Amino acid sequence: MSPSPPAPIIVTALLGAEDLAWADSLRRKHFPAGRNQLPAHLTLFHHLPPSALDSLRRLLSGEARTTARPAARISRLMSLGQGVALAVESPGLAAIRARIADALHGQLMPQDQAAWRPHITIQNKVPPSAARALLQALQKEFSPRPVEITGLALHYYRGGPWELIAESRFSRSGPFRRS
């Protein structure tokens, strides 16, 4: 069997098991079933060239080895126009992303050069009226909460479910506390 051809690379932050289960249950409940091919996720980079794979492996491994697990929280619900997301605040994760972006200067697509708006999508590709209705319904019971970031991951994008390349788990504990 021949190896798969190169494909664009996606970089995500890994969520703790409890937070992943919670966010993914919202995604399964509200994302159009025929379009939901992925578990809940927090994307750092949407489309990196396959030629950056070796650099990315080194960068993510280095970050995970030398950086403490960043504090993060879901701060608010966010409208995507045709969907709803959980907005994530994490200065530590933003700093990690900025260092990776600096190291990959000249290799970023326009979407990854733009300002980063960290979020976990729980609904997308629905009529704007349906998205507004869900946003209003969720806002009635929403309250900010911490979210655990346990590492970083690389995935190939081949048009369907992502193909995991590698995970790098943070080796130093950080300030995460479930209240």
C-alpha cells in the first residue's frame, strides 16, 4: 500500500476529556448531522502547507515540552452568522500560536494571517434565523467556565474527517482549576 499523498495541515489545541465531552455533546446536538464529520475542536491554524510538517512537529513538541499548560476559559457565546461557537480566551494559548506563526512566516494562508478568534464551533452551515434562535436559547443558561487545554495536535485535511498526524501533550501543569 502506498503512503497517502501530502495534504494541508491543521493545528488544533487538545481539550481535556471533560471539556471535550461537554463541547462535543453540544456539537452533536446542534450541528447539522449530515455535515458533522469532526468532534468539537479548537483550531489554531486552518491550512498549513505539507512542506511545513517537520517544522511543525518540532515546534509543537518544543512548545509542549517547555511551556506550562495554558489557562483558558470559555468566555461567551459567539455568533458565526450561520452558526454558534463558544469563544475561548487564553493569553497563554495566543502566545503559543503567535510563536508558531512567527516561526512559519511566509507559509501562512490569508485565513491564518488574520486576527485569531479562538472558538469551538457547536453549530454551522444553518440558516441565520436558526443560528440566532440557538444563540438566544443558549444564552439563557450560559455562564463562563474554565476549559482545560492539554496539548497541541497536527492533522491532515483530506476533505472529510481529519487524519491525526501527531499529538504533543503539555508536560508542565498550568493554572487550570475546575471551579
